Amino acid sequence: MTTSATHARTHSPDRLLLRGGTVVDTDPHVTARPNTDVLIENGTIAAVGSGLSAEGAEVVDARERIVLPGFVDTHRHVWQSVLRAVAVDSDLGDYLGLVLGRLSPAMRPEDVYTGNLVGALECLDSGITTVQDFSHVQHRAEHGDAAVSGLRAAGIRAVFGYGHPPFDPAARDPRLVRDLRARLFAGDDELVTLALAPGGPSYTPIDVVEEDWRLAAELDIPLAVHVGSGPVAQRPIEALRDRGLLNARTLYIHGNSLPDDELAMIADSGGALSIAPHIEAQMGHGAPMINRSRTVGLVTGLGADVVTSGPGDMFSLLRAALLTSQLANGSRLFAADMLRMATIGGAAALGLADRIGSLAVGKQADVVLLRADAVNLVGATHDIAGAVVACAHPGNVDTVLIAGRTVKRAGRLTHPHLSTALADAHNSAARLATTP
């Protein structure tokens, strides 16, 4: 059976062939291969090449499509999708006071569920197939349950970072993390996995930091933590090193104010960095990070961070990353560097490079098809990677697959309860807009 990439599919076939697309892979370097097929079997990539056999497969005509590995967002507070644009003109201090100080305590579990569901669907709509959700809205256990349920209902691949609200220290309760892990992560769900997202050494006394790191080790889960020259530790990475807490399972976020030697400490430990170029510029976090992280060999991914203050699609982040990199010292970076950061770089930052981030045989079939026949991508044959980074937008995303399962087709999300989710999000946003 042959269908167009714009035709409906409501199931996940055992065998799917993407026929004749311009296939852009990102590992070990960015390459574009026209008239190339991608064969998917049981949710994994089985072969990439020309003229592959379609026997027993559902065939998608991808001849006017750019075929990419799904984008990886390495840092986003997904629950804030129902607070969109409340802090576009705010600096970091104003954002913290409004969003975390006033609005976060007003979030009901149903608001968190809706925020995570719609926030994850927003990711899928723009070709982000994996997101690291730094969830610091757990005022009580029900908020954590709701957040995880929202991610799973969306069908996205996610690393759920369990955190507690920074202005609600009583919510920091290791028992809640243990309980959530036992109840919600005891099965074999490979799409949504658990991480710990504590306050970290920049903002928390080092004895408390050590307790959090021990909890992550006990539960055998990775860590995600905001870092910078903070009110508690001016040299937070050095503080971790001195306590023997640097490890390869930690994702450090932002870090614009860290000196080069601390960035090198992260790289030497095997840890990774997530940067949010739009938000870091908009909120004044500091100079761009990409060039410095690259110089010290630090694995780096991109993140949208907060849609309260900036865009939630990867195309906007790619352009923000490329443009801000030109303002920093160091060797010049190119569009292909950005595309790798948004795919295999992000996967490596999350410890998932063996499963996602490229179109290598054996990896999960997290795949995005862009409309190469759209007016803003006509002529892209000159430089496919450059066109994706500099010219593409979410409206070009035609088809999105997660482990071979279609979550967007013909430019429309396939979620069966999309209209209800959107209505619930509007209701949550309207209620929160009246929060005193």
C-alpha cells in the first residue's frame, strides 16, 4: 500500500518505508542524501539507502520531503505552556517573582496535566520528538502524577526531571520522589523516563546538594540542575568537585557565568550542558555559551526553557543559537553545527545517543519530515542543512514519528483528544490570568 506523507495514518505498521526523500543525517557529521529511502521495522530504523525493498511495508512518498532525525529539546519547563507569553518583557528577577512566586502556587494538578499535555504536543508539532522536562511545580505529590500523565498522554519521548518549587522548600521531600518512582516508573515505559531536578549548588547549601546527589544515585536516575555563579556558591562546579559529586549523569543548565575552568571540569567529568540561547539573551543570563562549551569539548544541547518569555520551537532556537554564537569569542560556528546540537548533540546530553539523535540503523525511528515544496524552502538543494536552520519553521513540519508511530501527519497532530486538550489549556490560562 502506498500513501502520501500527507495522508492519514492511525496505526503503527510493523514495516514502514519512507520512499525517495532528501535524507539528512547528523552523525558523525551532517550529510544530505537525495532520493534516499528509510526503512522502519517495529519502531526502529532497519535500513537507509536507495531502492530499498518495500515488500510487506506501508510506503510513504517522501520525494518532496526533507527527512531528519527528530529534534531533542534538552531543557524546558513544560508545565508553563498555560502561562505562555506572561513574561516576554521581564528580566530574570521579574520572571521568578511572577511565574514561580505567584503563579506556580496557583497551579492545580489539572492545570499541570494540561500544561504538560499541551506543552508536549507543542513540541511534537514543531518536530521536537524528545524533551527534558525540568518540572519544578511539585508543590505536592498530585502535581508530579499529573505532570507525568500529561507527558505520557501526549506520546512524546521525555526525560521527566522531578524538582520542587524553589520558593516552597517544604515541598522538597525525598519520600515523594521515591514514591513516584515506585508507582509510575516501575514498568518498562521507554518513552518517559525519570531524572532528578534539584536546586543544585548555585542556590542550595552543599550539604543539601549532597543529599540530593545521593538520592539520585540511590534511585539510579540522572540529574538536571541549573548552574551559575549563584547566591550560595560563586564556583558551583568546583564545590561539586570538592565533594566528589561530579559525574557523567548530570546535565548542567545555562552556566553563562561559569569560568572556562569550571566548564572544563564538567567536560572532564563526562557531564553535559544545556543552553537556551533565546532565553539567556532575553533575560540577561550572560554572554553566549556555545563557543566556550565547544572549545573545552563539552557535550551541549539546545533548550527552549520557558514559553512564558520566548518561542517553543526548535527552528527559532537554531537561529538564536547561530546568531548569538557570532557575537562571542572563539572559532566560528556554522549551520551544520547547530543542526547537530539540536539532534545528536541533544541526545548525547541526555544520555540517549545510543537510541536517538540520528538516522543510524538500529536506532529508534524518531523522524521528522519537512515539506521541501513549501515556498520558504524552494531552492534548498543548494544547502539543505543551511535551509533547515535559517529558513524552516514549524509550518513546514509535515510528518512526525516517535519510535515509528505517527504523531503528526499532513501537517496536523493526530492526538485523538486535541480539541479537548486545547480547550482545557485555554481554561487554565484564563483562570491563572486572574490569580491575585
